[in-house]
Amino acid sequence: MDSGHPGHRLPTSGEPPFMRSLSLCSLVLASGWLFAGSTDPAALTPEPQPREASPKVALMASPTDPDRFVNLPRLLLDDAGHVLHAAGSWGHADWATAWTGAAVVLGTGLLLDHSVDQTVVRNAIGSTDRMAKLFENLGGPPSVLIAGGIYLGGIAFKDPEVRATGIDTMVTMGVAQLMIALPLKLMVGRSRPYTDHGTHDFHPFTGGQSFPSSHTIQAFSLASVISAHADQPWVTGLSYGLAGLVGLSRVEQRQHFLSDVVASAVIGTFVGKTVVAYNQTLRAEARSKVTVSFAPMVGPGHYGFSLTAKF
């Protein structure tokens, strides 16, 4: 029964074990403080040791950073040259993969182009058309905005990996479109499906622009770069899945045959993976030349840090 007297309650055997442990720890800490003979917390603060800052972050302030804005023209030219000379360094396995891909594209064209196009014509409905127009935008100007947004996000948040993703995406798109897609369109001159000239109507340098699909190349360039940098299965699946929908939307719109889309997917993926692999090597070499140390400074009444960088 409560006695009604609000005095201090004495601990009883029913006190929770946690509270007893906490009281014991407090007693030990207080005894140690008194034993040290100081009431100044700063006097007991251990001197912090310098630690190495992230080389990736430090590289963003280095003139040797390949992703600096002023270095981008040179990076674009280096990547273009590397992509063009990449086939020269292929081994037997690489050439076997290339010939297999070419056989798949040729086989698709011979077996499926006409039948797939006729299926699209017979089953054309308004809802499918609207969905196709929605997805094909991912291979148009919005993909450039996505790449630019990734780059600016990396700068704003000082995240070199995000910034590198944006750089590699823009470079891949530029190389794939300017050095591969546009010349091939001119040289091949394949008529688009909606002209109803058939699947074998080619007029080099004077004909149509069905092969390859610029939208599909753009979409797979974006997907391959994001997938390579993220290195996560779900990101890879989502990126390539959306890119595939871009290609299918171009077939549904009768802008390209199925073989055009398959070949374009291979082109975009090849350029993207080649650019990322080469640029990551350049970044690793640049980081190896940067040494940065970061040391916190704590004292009575003040705190701060020192940063030392050697390029």
C-alpha cells in the first residue's frame, strides 16, 4: 500500500537487471574519470589519426580527372578511337561471338521480318499504338535528358560513380549515333516497313533509313552503361527490359523490321560495354596518381580538419 509519503524509493530486489547493469557501468566510468584527475573532457580526447580520403572523390578536384568538363572532348575522341580499333584486338572467342550475332540477325531477317510485320498490320489497335509511342520516347531525346541528369546529379552530390555513369552514357550515345548509326543508314538504304516495299528493298546512299534503328541503339546504349556501373541484377534486368520495349515499339510503329532492331541492340550494347571498360581503366590510372589525406583536429573550444592532396 502507498504510504502517501513522496520520499525517494529505495532499490529493491525487483529492480530490472538492465538498470543494475547501467548503474554499475556508470560507477566504473565515474571512478575512471576521477582517477585520471581531470574534469576537462578535451584532455581525455585521444588525438585523431589521419585517414585516407576516398581517391574517387579526390579525383574530382584533380586536373587529371578524365571526367572533368574541359576534358570531355578529348575523352570523346579517345573513346571513339578505342571503339573503332576494338575489333582489331579481338581473339577467336570474340570473333566467334560476332559471327554468331551476325548469323542471328541475318536469320531473323530471312525468317521473321515479313511475318512479324504482317502480324503488326493485322493486329494494330489504338491502345497498342499509344503504348508503343510512349516507350519509343525512351530512345529519343528523353534518353539524352536522362544521361544529362545523371551527370549533373553526380556533380551536385559529389558522387564520382554517378557522374561517370552520365559521362559514359553521353559518350556512348555520341559514338554509336555519329560513327555507326548514321553511316550505316546512309550506306544500307533499307526502306522502312510502312512504305510496303518489302523486306529486301535496299538503295544504298539514296534509299530509306530503316537499318539500323537509332532509337534502339540509343536505348541499349543507356541500358548497357547503367547496367555496367550499377552491377546489380535487378538494375540490369530493368534497364535491358525497357530498352527491349523501345525496340519492339519501333517494330509496332512499322518504323523498323525486327532484324533492324536486333542488330541495333547488339550495336548499342557493344559500344556501351566497350566505352565503360575503357573509361574505367582511365579513371583507375588517374586515381593511382592522386594521394589525399584527411585529418580531423579537435581541441578545447575548437574543431576542424585538414585536407592534403597530392596530384
